Amino acid sequence: MDYYLEFVFPEKQIRYIAVTEGEDTEKGLSDFVPFRNLFNDKYS
């Protein structure tokens, strides 16, 4: 997910919104996003 958030989405001008986590790429992502992605990856 980090790869998509940092490289793919900006290149293709895709706006990512995570409603339950309060994240929006237009406003800037919080510092906790990499940690959430890591935990979600290990959980699945």
C-alpha cells in the first residue's frame, strides 16, 4: 500500500480517502499511515 500511496496514486492523479481512518491524500497523510499499513499487512 505504501508503494501505491507514494508512487502510483500521485502519478495517476488518484485521490485516496480512508473514511474510517480520517485519511485523505489531498490534505496530506498522517505519520501513522506507514504503521497502519504494516499492521494491516501482518494481520491479513
